[in-house]
Amino acid sequence: MSKIKRLELDTDQKALEINLDENIYGSFAEIGAGQEVARYFFKVGAAAGTIAKSMSAYDKKVSDDIYGPEPSGRYVCRARVDKMLDHEYNLNIQRLREERPEAKLFAFADSVAAINYTRTIKGQGWLGLRFQLSPDKEPNDIVLHVRMKDRNNPLQQQAIGVLGVNLVYGAYNYYRDPETMIVSLMDNLSDRISIDMVKLSGPDFDGIDGRLPSLWLVKNNMTEVAMFGADCQGIHASEFLYKKEVMIVRGNYRPTTLVHTDLMDAGFKQFKEEEEVDESKAHLLAEITLENLGKANAKIDEKDFLARADILCGLGRTVLISNCDQFNKLISYLGNYKVKHLGVVFGVRQLVEMINQLFYQNKDGLLLKAFGNIFHRNVFIYTYPAEQRNPATGEITSKELVTTKNMTVPKGVAFLIKHLVESRQIVDMVHYNPDLLNIYAGKVLAMIRKGDDGWEKFVPPTAAKIIKEKNLFDYKSQQLKFEV
């Protein structure tokens, strides 16, 4: 949670305050949306106190001569900004260190594709800042990805200018509270942009878990989706999902049980067997929603979040955090990166709940549109079966499992569900392990907290090891109770 109380200054005030600090000095290199960030520092006055150099390298040949070529052929990318930061910051050290021994040097870089006249480009880009907090210390890096929402080019350029000023100001004024620093990036921008990745690195951020910025972005409504890899560092969809095949398994993972891993492994296997899916380009994502993290509470427990993340990362999973209670929002987000086919794994009860929600919320003639927003041609929903149990007693009432063939849905939508099943957009899973269907994460969590024996057999061996080594989910406190 943010610890610093701050006034939300306007953009000119922030730029002028930086300019008047005689110890902050550096360069701006901007590609793709004008020199909007540097312009703010120039227009408020006293820019000579901050700007050593401002430049753009729009021509690819010129840009390649300065920063080197991009093997991918894509210039609006994280790799480009990293190269720009390396080059510009090193030049500042070479040229300015002896001349300005007291200066806290910085290099700002961005590579942006603003909206074009045909609107085939919606507007997105990468921004980075390498900065010192003391002349004798190694620098820190902040790198972020932004999506612009304004509908014309001049407004998007102006938004990049505001964001860049916020980045420089926040880095030097809020670095002690990284969440406040990240939230301040939206100052004076309202809902004009979304930021879906921030990576912090350097000596002053060493104590910050690389997964927390992803949580902060979603929690503070700066984006609906963010993600991090098994290495616990933030990643962006454009880095590894562009034109790929993607499967998503949503769950609370509190903790990750053998059912969760069966959902992932069985679903992913079936997804890759689809004739349309290129197995070599397939990626699996584990999704945790804010709702599963306790969105209804006043405060999300970061320790609890990191406990779930520790296990998923330990199992080698890429994790996606979202505020997409409605699945069509997640589908729309991934559509920005031209995902070829999307596989989604639902427990059959989850699927029934979603169908009921769609039906009862769209009985005013928008039913087909609501379903159409989810069931695109390139979307497969795989359904994991469930045991038939008495809700009151928990006793099994039938040997027959609940599947798409016998699940109960509203009569008004039964015809549509039948069509989706027959067209294989809703598919029963076939590779699942029926012996695991009686495992429930809530019961396993209760066993861990009570110190009950035998919970280890319900989770993957790696998960059990991590829970014990890191004392997750109150495991340590329970063991100490028994020792006393």
C-alpha cells in the first residue's frame, strides 16, 4: 500500500521543479511521437539546468547506426529502449561525469507508435529511465509499456509528454515508495492511457519483489491485465504472445493443488492437439484475478499473493493477473497482440456460473452479442468435470460426473450452448485424472494452517517443498504451536 502522502502537481509544475534542481542532469532520446517529453522541460523554463541533450532518430538507418539494428524488425519494443538507455547513459557518463561531479545523471528514452490516420495502429509504446540517486552510486532503471486511449495523434503525443514528465519526477521524488511512484505515472492523465508493465531494477530497488509491480498496476486500475514470468520478473504480452497460441487456466491457486496442475497439463495437452493449433507456438498462462485475491476486502494481502506466486513460479508457470471478471475483457486484451487461438480451461461449475451470468444480465435482446464477445471463432473452452455432491452434506450423490452433457443451464440459452458444444467451441476435457476430483484447495489450505498431517499428498511435490521452506500460508506458525 502507498505510504507517501503527496499533492498531485500539474505537469508544468513537475517539469519546472526538476529543472530547478541543479543536481539532476541528463538526456532525452525519443522516437515515434515527437519530442513531447523534452518539450515540457523546455517550455517551462530553466531547461539548461536539466537537459544536456535532446534528440530523435526517426529514420531506421540513422537509428541503427546509433543504437544497432533490431533483429525482430520491430522498433517499438523493449529491446530498443534498452539499447537506447545503454547508449545514452554511457555517453552521459563519458561526457559529463568529470564536468559535473555532483550531478545525478539520467537518460530518458522512448519508442512509441502513435495512432495513424487509418487507425490500423491504436497507439502504444515503451518508455525507460536510467537514473542515479547519488553521483557515486550505480543507476536504477524503470522500464514500462503504455497503451494510449486518445482517438487522435496530437492527443496521444501530448499524453506521452505528460507520462514522461511523471516518470522522471516520480523516479526522483517517490523512489522510497515504489507503489506510489508507479501510481503517480497516471497523474493528469485520467483514463487516457493504460500501463500494463513496469520493471524496476537497480540498487535502490533491490528489495522490491519483481512481481509486485504487476499487482500494483492491476490493483490501482492502471490496466486490466499484467503478467510476470517464472523468473519473477514482469513481462509483456508483446514480448512473447504476439501471433502465438495461448491457453489460460484461471484459479485461486491458494495453494496450487494437484487438481490445478491436472487442469493445466490436461487442458494444454488437448489444446495442442487441436488441428488448428501450432503446437510449437503454444504458451500456457496461469491467471489469478483480483476477485480471487479478495477484491471485496479493503486491502489485498501482498504476502498471500506472493505465496501463491512463489508456488506457480516454482512450477515454472507464467502468471497473469487480471481485473477481468468478465472473460470478454481478457479476450479483447489478448486480441491486441493478434493471438491466433485462445484456449480457456473452466471447471464445469465455473462454466455454468458464467453462462447463468451472461443469460440473466443480457435478457434485453443482447444475449447473442454477449455470447459472441466470448465465443469467437478462435476461442476454445475446455471443461473440467466435477463430482455430483449434495451441497449440504458434501456426499457424492451419483457416480456420473457433471460434464457439458448433463450440466444444468437456463432453458432460454440451452439451444445456444448445444450449438457451441456441437461446434467444439465448448469441449469436455479428455485427459483429466478422475482420481483428483475430490481435492479442494480450501480444504488443503485449512489442513496446512491447522498443522494436519497428509496435506502434502494433495499438492505437487515442488509446491509442498516451497510451502515448508518459505513457511507459506501460516505453515510455520502452526508447526511452532505443535512444538510448544
